[in-house]
Amino acid sequence: MMSRSDDPSASRSNRRRQFLIGMSAAATGALAAAPAHAETAPTQRHVTDAPNAHASAQARWPFYGKHQQGITTPRPAAGMVAAFDVIATTPDALEAMFRALSARLAFLTQGGMPPELDPKLPPADSGILGPVIEPDNLTATVSLGNALFADRDWLRPLKPRRLQRMTRFSNDALEARLCHGDLLLQFCANRPDTTIHALRDIVKMMPDTLVLRWKQEGTVPVLPAAAKGRAESARNFLGFHDGSANPDAGDAKLMQRVVWVGEGDDEPRWAVRGSYQAVRIIRNFVERWDRTPLREQEHIFGRRKASGAPFDGRTEFDVPDYARDPDGRVTPLDAHIRLANPRTPSTARNLMLRRPFNYSNGVNKAGQLDMGLLFICYQADLEAGFITVQKRLNGEPLEEYLKPVGGGYFYVLPGAESADDYLGRTLIEAARAAPSPT
Amino acid sequence: MKPQHLLAAGALAAFLCGPAAAATLDLVEPIAAYKIYVSEKLQTLVTDTKAFTSAVKAGDIATAKRLFAPTRMSYEAIEPIAELFGDLDKAIDSRADDYEKAEKSPEFQGFHRLEYGLWAQNSTEGLAPVADKLMADVTTLHQRITDLALPPEKVVGGAAALMEEVAATKISGEEDRYSHTDLWDFKGNFDGSQKIFELVRPLLENSEAAFVKKVADNFDTVDTTLAKYKDGAGYQSYDKLTDGDRKILASAVNTLAEDLSTLRGKLGLN
Ligand code: HEM
């Protein structure tokens, strides 16, 4: 009674064929190291530009490379961070974990067919993306927390110099069950289903080494691809464009300075090509914000709400000139953007690359919306970057509408450069080379 | 083997004359042995519950508190079988948050209602009917299970189900939230799961050597970790469990749940 197109086996083999065709095309293109990525929106140049509504499920980012993906990669619509505790007390066990994780992530980000098992067994894959796992622009980024190093004698000497346990800032109300972790996975993709699929895969495949601690998902609003010119930055849940003044992630030299730890930096050698990641779950009091006069909202940020332009500019990408406004008559001295980046020669070293998502979790006990910003930023120096900037922001007028409740600091591992390589290799090699502490 | 068990094994062999008979014939013996294990646990449960509920009814708070955790252990060890009778499992072992009004809900009964009275209220006032009901339910459970031919897929699946239990609701310390005797429950769940695994282990030893070793190693990890918290015949309070050991247990439990979920399939059961 089944019509042809309803026959699940027929459609499955069709999809498999289509997939294989896609793979061979990809093998010559996207799988190579160059970001040949014809299928992402060409206009999305900055990481925080609004993602294209028509991003393709077949689009993939190379997993292997000098640096990990998911940092200078344009931000798609869905993001997730998941923090784990790591059960591995020896270099061998840690290496096995890194290898297994790298192999899983390489598969998930490139897509493919999970093996078909005897139906008497639980299936190999959750199946939530269907029988063929399409890459859907998935990126996976692995970073390590302070505790992973601090809890292991043989890793302690190798801890990146600025990696530390996140401590409370003046406006924080950190919840222990939303903070820290040995290892953080960041997944980003066109659709939230793809990030959830990836997380469930890791949870299923790696229970013997990874114990889930907390996770937070987020999204950013998609826009139809701009007819021409640059896409605008996506808006956050306070209604402002977020990311306008971000450094250009397409500028490799700039990224080398702002984001990546380099050869000359005073960091352990294994850490070169990595980056510091600060993650903050920042609740927004949106009911209160929506009752705040527009003029005041704009003064709090130092930008126009509709256009995102600074007060002395026309578009969100215009650069404010604080030198001509020393008393804050145009842009208040305590405006968010002015405190975050005073744009003086000495504050140039405090730059960071922000790549946040908006989150919405439900309703709290008081009947208020539990939503806010899953703030994520990257920098070559955690202290000069996030910590210094957050200290400058302490006490800012925006605080009245914010409550940071979770997150942590992590160190993004250098990229795995080929299928023979794995994430964490340089660290494991350094641990093996070091004289073992007795 | 007592005659009643022989009978059960015979009934089971008859029960197995389906399409899966070839694959499951080997299981007749382990399942008969498991039935004995369940019977013994139930016997103990009935005796222990008698003593525990009597203490509650006599208003002897100290004795009741002492007997609460050890009494539960035999129940926890055979929980997947008890769960074949959903009504009884609910009456015996449901928790306050299974009900919209939590502790205030009149349906909140059984072990945890008594636990709530003994620890949170430090009183046995009004608990006598709850104690009587628990005793009656446990007795009914014993009878029903004695008459039951154990479905092989439920028995074998029970090994994983017990680990799912621990992973989903126990590792967080929310099961025995008033008494903090969770480690006793853990032990009961692990013993029950390990028993099933050990009974079918000979069927897999050759074909699935790596699997068998991995599972056995994880049970060992659990044993060594729990042993650190041993206190007399039982276990220290859940609060004493260090963060590090909780993680090790969580990882072992998740891995056991994952691996044991393939046990049915590996033994050819649906
Ligand atoms: C919920 C919390 C936050 C909200 C809603 C928010 C929102 C914004 C907005 C609307 C802008 C202007 C547009 C842009 O350039 O992106 C901005 C800029 C910026 N924010 Fe935030 N932000 C938040 C938290 C933070 C935190 C925690 C930091 C770092 C510690 C930070 C650092 C920056 C920086 C560096 C800029 C760019 C300033 C410039 O270069 O002109 N922000 N933020």
C-alpha cells in the first residue's frame, strides 16, 4: 500500500546517494584547508554579522587547520556551550580522550552516515537529524578550564599563564551549577537541532571520560542576505545591534594580534595557536529594560537603537571619535561602548573578539523572563582582554539591567592540522616531555 | 534449588518457546538463578520492612531511622522487577516531586513519606497508616513476583535500567533527600545490576571479551569508590561524597548504562 516516495528504504538510499555525491564534491573543496565555503552567505564577513536565513544544510567548515574553527568563523544562527568534567588522571587516558573526541568532532562537523547496527541494539545515532547527518555549518571548538590543570600534578606546570578560575565581579551572582568545568565544547550551526545532535553524540560516545556539568544554548536572529554591501550585526535581547565594533575576523594579521597566542608570547610552547575564551551567562532584566525610555537606553550603550550608529556617526560601522568629545557631551563617559573600549593608544591592547548568542530559558520564580546574553569572547591575553575590560565596566549604568550568573574561563586548544593529528596533541607531548613530578 | 524455583524455571522454559527460543535457551539457567536472587531479596525486604514499620508504629524514631536505609537496599537491588508492577512501585518508592503539591500531597506515601516524617519532621506522628500501607504493599509485591514468570528481556534489561535509575535520579542525591542515605541505595542498585551481568557473563565471555572486561572494570571502579564511604554495615551520608568521587561514580554509571544497554541485543533478545 506504500507509494514509492513513502517507502522509507527507497528514500533512505536516495539520500545516501545524494550525500555521497555531496561528499565527493566536498572532498575537493571544503575539506581542504582553505575556507572554500561557497555555501555560506557571502555578505557575512564579520563574525557577528547577522547570519543568512538561507544557509545550506550541506555547508561545512574544515575541521582541520592551524586554529580551531568556531572562533573567526562567521557565527551561524544557533550556538551552544557545554561544560564537562574530565575523568582522566594519566597522560595516556587524557590522550585517549582527546583522540576520541577529535575523531567524533571531525565526523560530526563534516557529516556522514552513522553505521547501521543490528536493530536489537540501541541505534548508533540519536537519529534526530535523520539517517544522514548533514554538516549544517556545524563547528566544534574545544577548550580547557583551569581545574583540568590544577587537579593534575603533571599538567599544573603546563597551565597557560593567564588561565585561572573565574572569580566574582562586583555585579555577579554566580551559581555554582552554571560555572567552570574541565573542558568546554562550543557547538555552532545553522539549526539548534544540529548542535543538540552533536552534544547527544558526545554524551553517548564518551561517558567514560566526559561528565556533563552544565550547558547553555543561544541563538541570533537571521536576516535575508543583504542585497549588497555588508550585512548588519545581529541584535541582542536588549534590541541593540551587537558586534558592530568587533575587530575584523577576516583580517588574519589582526586576529594574530588580538585573538591567537603566538610564538613570541610568554605562554607555554604547546599553547601557540590557541586562544583564551571567556564565557559569561548574563541575564538581562528585559521587563525593566522595556520600561526604560529610549533616550536613556541609547545613552547607556552610547549608540542609537534603530541604526546602531554611535552618536557622532550614521551607520553602526562608523567609529566614534572620543578625542573630540573629552567631556562626554556626545557619548557619555560611562556609556557601555566607551568604557569597554575608550579607544586610546594604551587601551588598544585590551581588544577582544566577541561572538555571543542570545539565550531564552523560561520564566523565573518571580514570573519574569529568564533571558539574556551568552557572552563569549576570545583574546590572546585573558587579563589584558576580558578581565581588564570587565573591570572597566564594573559599575556601568547597564549593570542595573544585567546579572551575570555563570560561565568560566577556558583555553582554546591549538587546531588539529590533519587527520593524523588530534586536538590536545601539543599539550600531551609537552606533558610527556616534562620531568614527571614525584 | 527449592521446588518452587524449579517450577518457575520450567514455566520459563515453556514461555521461551517463541521465535527467539534458540537465542534465549541459554538464558533459562541464568534467569532461574535470578529468580532465586529476587525471591531472597523479597524475603529480606518483607522481614526488614516488618521491623522498620513496627519501629515507626511504636514511635521509636531512633530505631526507625537506623532501619530505613538497610531495609531499602533489597528493594533497590530488584527495582526493575518491582517496576513491572507500576502501581506498587509508585506506592512504595515514589518521591515528593512526583506530585504537584510535593510533601503536602496526600498521595505521597511509602518509604519516602516515612523518611520525610522521620528526618524532616523528626516525628512519627500520623505515620502509622503509612507504615501499615507500606507493609501491605511490600507483602503484595512479594506475592505477585513469586507467581510471575520473569520475562527475559526485562531481567537482562534490568541491568541497564538500574544504572539509568542511578544516572537519572540518584547521582544528584535527590532520592533520599531527607536522610542522605543515598549511598546505600546506590549499593543496592549496583549489586542488582552486577548480579544480572554476572549471571549472563558466561554467555558472553568468549564472543565479547572486551565488552565483558570493560563492564567488569567499571563495576570495580564503583566498588572501590563506594568502599571509601563504608561505615559499619552501611554507608556514610551522601554529603560526605567528594566532588571528585561523585564525578567518578557519574562517569562509571553513565558508561555502565551505555554498555549494559547493549546487553539485551548481544544476547539476542528484543
Ligand atoms: C548582557 C551584556 C551585554 C550587552 C547586552 C552588551 C551589548 C553591547 C552593545 C549593544 C554594544 C555596541 C555594539 C558593538 O560594538 O557590539 C557593545 C559593545 C561592546 N561590548 Fe558589550 N554587551 C554586554 C556585555 C559585555 C561584556 C561582559 C563585555 C566585556 C567584558 C563587553 C564588551 C564590549 C566591547 C569590547 C564592545 C565594543 C566597544 C567598542 O569597541 O566600541 N560587553 N556591547
